[in-house]
Amino acid sequence: MPELPEVETVRRGLQPVMEGARIEHVEQRRPDLRFPFPLDFVQALGGRRIEAVGRRAKYLLVHLDSDPVLICHLGMSGSFRIEGPEEATPGLFHHERGKSAAHDHVVFHLRTASGEAARIVFNDPRRFGFMLFSDGAHLHEHPLLAGLGVEPTGNALDGALLNRLLAGRKAPLKAALLDQRLIAGLGNIYVSEALWRAGLSPRRPAGSIASPHSTSTARTTVLSEAIRAVIADAIAAGGSSLRDYVHADGSLGYFQHAFSVYDREGEPCRRAGCGGTVSRIVQSGRSTFYCEACQH
């Protein structure tokens, strides 16, 4: 499943085409994806102007000139393709995205802010993505969004907040960081990378790096900085994978070449002077990559 940097890359790729555009009409080519489409999906979107393309955790939020707000999730295999004067598939993913027209399930026919015709095509071979509606006034109370934790992209996630979130938790540190109720949108790849940068073992109890007697600890501060940095680096690089996918401007992302531990089982640790080897373990059914020699 795409992680937050991939979804943010998609948002940034769609934004120049979609914001300010008018939806001339929508083709809905099947009744459902992961969930059924809203009954009035086509009618509610036709003729509307797109005010903004936002993101909350791994959800894309398309704000229109009035209700509803369109909530989109890419699922495991979903992608948006821009067709117009230039064609692109914004977003760079760890697993290849589909191109077959048989899996083009939704097509947004747009008239862009500059007056050009464009199409935004949603392709999803496995159909685990979805598109739902919410009214804007209660958007953050929507069941999909209401329980989400802090975003890992801003200064709100600091050592003090992480100290409060993790204090007293006995779950392994990696499992706690993947809890979307604590930190929204942080996924498997970037948790492994952030823990390596912070020198912390994914096995240790989450509460062991926090203290009830202080505002923050050295470990929560270092980890919060590592989380924000690894997400920022991945967004700047365009996500985790090349394959044959490109940004809307044609540039490629290379963050996967900078992985320090993820998917590097048996390879030397990249920390200067460590000399350890990257190990792979399974936690809660997910692969965890880390260096036992330098992550404690």
C-alpha cells in the first residue's frame, strides 16, 4: 500500500491540473471499488469547480466549490493518470502501478483553469481503493478521519508530543509508531528507516523511550526528528520507488536508493563505523528491517 510520501507526491502531481478546473463530466465504469460509489457520484461532481486538492494521512481530499468533499484512497494498486497536453502518472510507488485500460474505473473530464481539456483517470487493478463523500463542515468527523493522530510532516510532532503518545505503552516501538491513532500516515518503510536513523530497536517497548517525569527525553526528541526528516526526504525524492513512473513534470524519484535498512536484509549497515548487518524480522505480520549492532 502506498505510504504517505507516495500519496503526497500524487497530490502534488494532481494539484496543478485539478485546482481551479471545472469537472465537465465523470465516467463511472463500475458500481464499486473497495466500497460502493455514492449513489449520486456522477451527478454530484458534474459541473463543479475544484477548489483544492489536499491530503490527510493517506487520504486525498478533493475540495469543491460546495459540498461534498471527495475522499479518495489509492488502496494497494490504485493510481491517477493525467491525460491532456502532457501525460503522466504522478506518484512513485514501491510496487508497480497498472496501466491496462481495463482497470480504468473512473475518468474525470476537466476543463483546467487555463481553459485546456484534461482527463484524470483512476486505475486500480485490485480495486482496494475507494472514493467516498463527506460534507465539508464535518469532514474531520468522518469515520475514516476522526480517529487519526498527528501528521508526521510538521513541527507538531516533536519530542514532547512523542513522549506523551508513547508513555506507558508496552507494545513494541515499531507497532506503536504504526498505530494510526497516534501518528497518521506513517507506514512500514518509513518507520524502519526512522528507527534506524534514531538508533532505536523496533523490538523495544514503546514506553521505554518515554518518561512520565519529564516533558520529553533525548530518545523521543531524536526519534521525532528522524521521523520528520525521513518523510521530508522521501517526499522531496518523490516516494519510494521508480519502476517506470514519473512525476507530472517527468522527473524521477530516487529515495529507494537511499534506504538504509528497508529491504536490505543481509547487507552491511550503512552507519559509519557500525560494522553490523541488516536483519529482517516479522512483527504483526509485517517485515521489519534493522541493525541489531547499532539499534538498541
